[in-house]
Amino acid sequence: MADTGVLETLLRRIEKVDDGVDSLEVATSLGVDHQVLVGAVKSLQALGDLISAELRSSKHWELLGEGTEIAEQGSHEARVFGSIPPEGLGQSELMKLSFGKIGFSKAMSNKWIRVDKAHEGGPRIFRTVEDIEDQVREKLLLVQRGNSSKLEEKEKNELKKRKLLSEVTVKSYWITKGSSFSTTITKLETELTPEMIANGSWKEKKFKPYNFEAMGVAPDCGHMHPLMKVRTQFRQIFLEMGFTEMPTNNFIESSFWNFDSLFQPQQHPARDQHDTFFLSDPALAHGFPPDYLERVKKVHSEGGYGSQGYKYDWKVEEAQKNILRTHTTAVSARMLYKLAQQERDPGCHPSGRVPPDRGRGGRLRAHAGGPHGHPARVLHQTRDYQAPLQAGLQPVHGAQHGSVQLP
Amino acid sequence: MPTVGVKRDLLFKALGRTYTDEEFDELCFEFGLELDEITSEKEIISREQGGSKASGASDVILYKIDVPANRYDLLCLEGLVRGLQVFKNKLEAPRYRRVAPVSGEPQKLIITKETAAVRPHAVAAVLRNITFTQERYDSFIELQDKLHQNVCRKRSLVAIGTHDLDTVSGPFTYTAKPPGDIRFKPLNQTKEYTAAQLMSLYKTDSHLKHFLHIIEDKPAYPVIYDSNGVVLSMPPIINGDHSKISLNTKNVFVECTATDLTKAKIVLDMMVTMFSEYCSQPFTVEEAEVVYPDGKTCKYPELAYRKEKLSSGFINRKVGINEPTEKIAQLLTKMCLRSEVTGVGDEIQVEIPPTRSDVIHACDIMEDAAMAYGFNNIPYTTPGTYTVANQFPLNKLTELLRQDLAAAGFTEALTFALCSKEDISDKLGKKISETRAVHIANPKTAEFQVARTTLLPGLLKTIAANRKMPLPLKLFEISDVVLKDETKDVGARNSRRFCAAYYNKSPGFEVIHGLLDRTMQLLAVKAARGDGYHIQASDDSTFFPGRCAEIFFRGKSVGRLGVLHPDVLGRFELAMPCSALEMDVEPFLGRTAETALAHEVAAAAAVHRPPPARPASTRTVFGDVSAPAGLRALDDFLADKSYVEGFEATQADAAVFDALPAAPGPALRHLARWYNHIESFRRERGGLPAAKGRFVLDAFEEHVDVDAFNKI
């Protein structure tokens, strides 16, 4: 809040006049900066209908730095003229003066002076007229005294071009008494305090109005990643449909479970270096169920179980190669095998399985960002071994109907 | 999926009608294809090389059609049109026939033993009296190209050579020779080269350079000569110029050399079935004889039609429809699988033509029936069995923790599972050899060389990418890292981790420590040595000296927290202090009741269980329940009954339960339901009321005629 002294002085001024006062004039007469007075007006406005203030803007011309200098000491050309004694002055002497260079040409074009180039001791300058009239200075003096209206627009613009004058817009308030005008100020409370509630003083106080246009303070919150939220939703859908979630926390998989057991032939393009990440360490997997391995080999190389097979030389070395799991169906293969083992087990329940997890290669076309998100990174992820919502969500029908058929 | 480009107007002409783009798109979809793009040569060139290059190109409209990778019979206009016409019942699938030449003496291709080391197989056939036009010729070349890219695995498995038979004279010899000894004028060249010269000539050929590696390092290159020593081709690289086919060619000699004989036969069948359409006797192919090094001979192409029998019930069940057998046979016939009802039950005999090498088992036939039926016409049904949903316990715990960590004011990050070696070693002040990291043999970029062994670098990179966000940055992630583990079949395992980082003007160790305390509170672990958790000062090169503590849970170290070392911050381009926490999540499992599933498969053959105590007798009033008939009778009996006798479980149920040699399969639904129910009485079965009747007979007892069915 502005200084109470200024506030009260202002109120008393307003009281004295009938129509109103101009903030600019009050500031000048009080000898304070206009901004201080503007602050006072705002403070008074916040107190209710004490005063009413109307914003006005007025334009006037003001001298710039060079203009002020000219108004005080005369134009450059006049000063050049003034500095030349009747016996003349050497040109080099004149040029040493601060205004010499600028004033010289203008004085020449005004035909106030002449140059005698043949003079002994170098070119010398003489007056050509007895007396001059320094119009520029007089015009500027008019402006300085606040009589700029006496100048023609053309003249003012010319001086403006010479950077001697500038037009400034001054915003001021026209202040009049408000409906509840008073010269005494009651300070408004900003907030309700525990003390006020305790002693009941809130009943007497006036409260400063809130600015409901402003934004609130941002809460200090964390949040989940948008893509992970989507994954949670998908997971939920499958759980609601009665699927059991498979353990997919095995990013490293053998080609055997990832490809061979799913009847993907060993020359399949997806098993190329271009399409699958192989591991150099640990490079090979071991410990496949031997009888099952034989069955897989047989159905690939010779066929069987109702299939013609691919009829090629199936190599266990190829199946052993470790890779980054390219799809979560690899987990389905393991689970189907295990379910098939349990077939004879009493208490085996029908089950659906669902693994919504990462596999290599992207199916997810997402560009979710969010305040802390980083869209570019998310997009990257779909290309590079990051597809949280990768496919592999298909229900395992065989398992559902209890007739697991594996090669 | 390969994409086949065909000229729209040619396609419509061959189909005998025009379609709007939408109609054709719809047709493709019904047939299991996808109209990928409608474009023109001009458009393609201007897109790929800029508008200026495209000025002279043709603006004939092209349809780009996505074809399933194993449907080699749809890789050219001829095959596509034939497939669609049969599908629309406008054409009967042609019968491809192998015929003997009019002269009586078939062309011979003699394979010498030298080929064994480089490319041992070859097959051949002749297209007699064929008529080429510019379009047919282009399609003929294009199909070879498509086959080379797909089934031939970039010519490594099979390479096709086609020759103007009238320019050469058989018998042909397929042999292998040292590169220096092979000399001929290759296709579209003006002079002769040796094979060795050719290999260096084609090093810069944008098309051929991709095939050189197949034979480059071999001591001998494969080559085919005619009886006059003219080189037909040097597979899998290039044909000879002498025998090249032109628009005027009337008789074409097709040879396929291969490392995989099955594939070679498929490719040869495909070439001749597609283009025999243009022979004077359409769909006939003149046989060629291949003579093996051991003197054995074989006639090609095989053009084998295979017959399969399957039941319409199988197809109906698998697809989830209920169509009469005749209708199913019609559907299959539409897909070029000529089918007829045999009259034995609901049996259908399906004939698989040589063009459908992709049909290798019953479910492929089922799939075609489903496609012809229209996937969108299959009614929605709900599963007949109920299942109980179950979360994977580790994921359940993770989901719960994530919720509460976000509620604690931390923001979840999702970072890459792969990173560079530096990220997990040098940048954290560790040695790569200490990390137990899994290494990728063929990384695509230096940024993704290993599977991460810690979540911390991911979070620090996320902070670096979000430095402009207002401080503090509070991030967390719960996800898997991968560690080498020799006890696993693949030699590695995932480990679920929780990592959090606090980045601000002050290190905020207390914030991270507070988060640890909150996490432990959520996990119901109290702050205490021994049974609870505690932290104690530790040394770790990732953290600032004296500002790192190790987290212990029940006396075992589960992770670390602390203020990061300024060097670490600098390497991740971070300017503010940062404190972080990383710990294992898995030790906190087991506080839930679920039994964990595991993906490990027992390496021992089958899981051997002790055989269930053999019941004294499997003979019951329902029949012998060790035989299917007895089980079925029991199943029927239980269809509308909860118990064997009366309205509650009695010793009668227990006795019949014991008589069953094994748990019934789910096919016997009622029996299975009863079995599971009775099994749940296992503990209290002694207290079940006595049975009124006798249901289980002694093993050798004469059958006592108890009318169980009228007892109640």
C-alpha cells in the first residue's frame, strides 16, 4: 500500500475541489513521482467507493537531450556564428569546437558565414551577416515552455526528425469523489486469521476483495506416466474378462521358445539379424525339455501331428540362440507347455492368460506427453525394444477349452 | 508382408469389370488382402527422388496390395486375378498339368557332384509355346524378383533362371567350377567376363551386390552350361546374355538352383503355374528331367495335388460358426481349395493345389474357410467356460506401489530397457565387467548395446531431458532390469527394481530417505534392525563419499540411496545436486496370498508325479470308470445331479471319487464339476453321511444290477 501520507493528502485535495483533480498535476504540485500517485489511486480504489478515477491519456511534446541543449545554448549553427569574431576564425580552429562540424554546414547553407580558402595560414571563416535569428532555438523554447501548440505540425515533425523533439503520451487519472467519499482511511484486512475467529473481530473488519481472475497455485503433485496408465487400463480389461496374468518378466528368451516352439521356421525373415536382437553374452540357452525338443524338431523337419512340416534341416544350435524377446507370445508358448504338463493333474482349472508387456518392435502408436512427458522419447520407445502394449493379448483358446495342442 | 504393385486398368481388364477404389479395397479385405496404397510411378519417383526426376515417368494408376508373406501365389497380377476370380465364383480354379513333350524326349538337367559343396539342388521345367506381351513379360520378371525377395530369402535358398530355350540346346549341365574357369557374357553386358571379374564388377551394382556374399567365399561357383558349352546362368548371381528371353521368346526353360530342395520345388511350381496361363495349351507345363550325380532321375515340376480329409465340425468349432458341410466345402472351393463332401459323417475332402504351398496343416484350411466366410460375419460369443482372473503377484505389488508413489508427489518415468555400456558403467563410476549386463550382439545404435542393469541412468537421462521444468524434479520408475544368472535356462533373469530421484538446488537426501520410509510403511515393513529395515553408511562410486547408505531388509541388502557423485551428475549433463534411491522389489513379495506363476520350464522331460494311489476297483454301477464309456455314463448321470445320491455329499460320492483313476478332462463337463466339488471335501470326507446304496463294485465282483438311475 502506498504511503499513507500521500493517500491522505490526495483525499484532502479531492475534498477541496468540486469536480476533480488530475493525478499528474497533483504529483507535480506535491513534488512526487507520478507513479507514486498512481499507486495511491490504486490503493484508494481497493478500499471501496472512496474515489472514482478515470484513466486519461494526453499527448505532449518534450525536448530530447540535444533539444534541451539547443534550447539552452542555441542551435549549432548559431553557436558557430557566435564563435566567429569579426576578423574571422581559422577553419581548423572551428572544427575543434564540439558543435563545429554540425553547425558549420548548416550555417553555410543559411549563408551566415563564408570560407576564404585562399587565406594565408589555411582556410578562414568570416561572418557574412551582422545579425542572425536562431529560429530553431526559439521553436524549441516554445516547446519547453509548454507552448508547443503554437508550432505548426510540419515544424514539429521536422524537429522530431532531427531528434530534438519527441511526442510522449502521458497517462493520468482524473480523480473525483466516490459515492462513499471520506478523508479517513480504514485499512482492509487481507485474510481471515485464527485470532479474528477467536475474538470475533472479523465481524467488524472489512476484507479486501479477492481477484477471482487470477490463477490458483499449482498443487505439488506427482503423476503416473500416461502410457503406463493405458497399460493399467488394458490389464484391467483382461482381468475383468477372467484372464490370468502371465509372468512376462523375462526379457531374455531363447530362440527355441520365441520362434521354434511357435512353429516359426528357422529361415523365417523375422529371425534375421535385421529383425531380432541376438545376445553375445549370454549367447546360448540350455535345458530345453528333451522330449519336447525332439517333437519340435520333428514337426519342423518332417512334419507330424497333422502338419506337413517345413521339411528342412532343423538345427538345435539355431534354437539355442538367446535373443531379446520379440513378442510375449514366447511366454504363451512356455505357459502352454506347462499347462499341457498339468493336463493330467487333478484340480487343473481352465485358464486364460494375458501378458500385456514389452516385446521388441513397436505396435504401439502413441504420442502421449503430459507436463513431464517427453514425446520424442516415447516415440523412440516404440522403435527400440519398448512396446509396453505390445500384442500378445490373444486369449489362449486351446487352454480355455482344455485341449492344448503343442507340436 | 510383401507388397505387389499392379496397374489398375490391367487388373480391371483381367477381372472383366471395373471397381471404384472403395469397392476394390473392400474386395481385397474380404479376400484377406489389403489395398495399401493407390499411386503411380510418377508419384513414387517424385516422393522418393524429388519432383524434377519424375517428369518423364508414367502416371498410370498403380494399386499397391499387401499380400500375406506365405501366399506366393498372389505375388503377380496373374495369380491375384486368378485368386479373386475363383473367390468371386467367376472362374473355376484351373488344373495344372505336367505333360510330356511332343517330341517325347524331355529336356535334361544333369547335376554334377561338384555342386554339393556350394548349391546342391536344381529343378527345371519348360513353358512351351508361350506368348509374351510387354505386360506379361514385365510381370514375369517382376514375379521372379518378388520370389527372390521372399521365399528364396534373397536368393540364398533358391535362385531362378529363365532362358529362351530356342537359343540353347540340351542336355544342360549344372556344375561348379573355380571362379577363374567360368567365362561368359552376362546379361545386358557387351563383353565376356570371368566369374572373378564379375564379382568385382557387381560390387557396385545396387541390385546385385546383395547376392554376392552367397557364393563369394566358395572355392567353386555354380554354373549351368548347355550341350555346346554356352553359359545359361551363374546362380544365384546372373544369367548369361545368350539365352535371355525377349518378347518374341516362344519356349522358356526355367531352372531353379537351391540350397533347400523343398523351397526350390515350391518356387518352380509357382513360376510355371502362374505363367502357363499364356501357353498355347493353358496351364500345362512341359516336364524336364533332372539327373542327379548318383544317376537317379526326377521329373519336374512336381505340380503335386495333395488331398486332406477333415470334418466340417472341426472348422465350425474352431471358427465359431455353424454351417452345413456342403457350405464349408463351397467356402473352401472359393479359396482355390477344391473341396467335396465325402458323405462319411461330416467329412470333407480338400484338394490342395501346387499353388498353395502355404497350406501345411488342418488349421490353414480352417483359416481359409474363416476368410471365405468373412471374419466380420463370425458372430460374437462368450466363452462356454468360466475362468478366475488372477494377477501376477509381482505386477500386483508393482501396480499398488506405483499408485502410492505418484500420490507421494513423485512422477512416473518410462525409460528404455536398453542402454549403452557407458550408461551403466563409466557414467556411474563403475566397471562394465562388474555389471552382470546382458550384451546385444547386433545393436542398431551405440545407445542400445546392453540391457539395463539399473534404472538410475534412465531416470537421470529423463531429468536431463527435462531440465527446463521447474524444480524440484521428483521422478520414479518401477520396472525390470536384466542381470546375467547362470541358474536360468537362458542365462539371465529380470529383476524388478524401484528407483527414485530428487533433483533440486539442494541434494534433498531427506526427501529420498522420506520416500524410502513411506515405501516401507506401504509394504508394512517397520523401521528396525533384524525383522524390519534399516539403512547404514556404505561406499559406492556412484554416490558422493559419505553420502551413501545401503538399505537392509531383514538383514539382507536390497539397495542403496544417497546423494549422487558430482562426476556422475556431470556425465549426465546435470548441474544441480541430486539424490537417488534404487532397490529390489522382489524381496517384498510373498506378503500376498497368491501363488506365483513362473515362466521357467522344467528341463526334465515331463514332470513326474507319484502315481495316485490306485483305487481298489474302477468298476462302478455306471460301468468301468477307467474306460471312456464308463466316464461318459457317469458324466451323463451327473448332468442334472449334484451328488451321486440324494441332495448332499455322502460316502457314495467319496467312493465313486476314489474309483476314478484320474481327474476327468474338461470335456466331461458335469463330471469335472462334480469331481472338483467332491475334491473340496477332502478333509472332512470322514464325516460325510453314510451311503445308502452301493455304487462301486469289487474288482472281480459279478455285476450287481443296481438301478442307480431310478433310485432317487
